[in-house]
Amino acid sequence: MKKTILTSVLAALCLYLPAQAQTRSKPMYLHPGDQMPELRLQNLMNTKAKTIDLAQLKGKVVLLDLWNTWCSACIEGFTELDSLQRAYPDQLQVILVNPSGQDSRKAIQVVIDRTKAWSKNGFKLPIVMADTTVKRYFKFRSVPHTIWIGKDGKILAITGKEEVTPQHIAKVIAGERIHVKEKTD
């Protein structure tokens, strides 16, 4: 009798445990209104800094611009983003985030060199190479993809390239709300 009960309990556990082990929790992505976690961005290029701590940027508007080396629309916007950074050096921080592990350091350096050649004033935006940190918190399938973080560290918007305009930047820096279309892919 004891063997039968023990065998039944073990059989039930064998059926229960594999079923539990195969269930995965759905990732919790961030959305406008959410507080941005205190992330440390590494693998930097085009800057002397070794890391960028987003927590240290509170008080500034931060744009995380997600891009890839094969995205011509992304790269075309770099000089405009650089101009916006120069216009608001103490109030804005633009960070170019390359979320692809497929883009090599050499390929990214080619993009940096070409952008510097096109730009009248050089090109000084920091680039995060092969990022996995930001990818963990934001759902996206296509680039360009821009994450707007307010001075208080809350996510203001998630947009495409079209929404990143001098007018919208000026409003956000002035503390005004902007009405933009949220990018969901």
C-alpha cells in the first residue's frame, strides 16, 4: 500500500514539474509614463567615457536612438541629432544605441567616420555598441526607434524618427507635453 501511494505521488510530481519548468514569464516592457531603471550603458564608441549611467543624467532630457549600420534612415538622422545635442548641451543628452550584436566595431567605425565627413562641425554623439541592456526593457522590431526620457527619469514617449524635431525637443526641455504617435514595432 505504501509503495502504491509513494509511486503515485512521484508520478504526479514528474508530470507537474516538467509542465512548470516549460512555462516562461512574458517580458515586462516599459512604456511612456514608466520610470526608467538606473541602467549603465557600456561598450561605448565615439566618446572618451567608459560607461554612461542613466541615473546621472537626471535633470536632462535623454534620447536613446536605436539604430543599425544597415539602416540608412537611422544614419541620415545622426547629423540632425548631433545638432540638437549641440543646441542644448546642458539640457539634452542624445545616445545612439546599436542593439544588434551583428554590427561589428569596424562597421560602426565606418559609419562614424562617414558621418564625421558629412558633418560641418564633426560628430560627437556617444554610441553604445552591441547593446543588450536597452533591448531587455523595450519591445521593438524596426529601427529607427527613439526612447524619450524626461528630466525626472520617466519615459515620455517612444517614437520613430519623424517625431524627433527641434520643436518637440524645445517643448520637452521647457517642460511642456508633446503629443506624438507612439511607435509600437
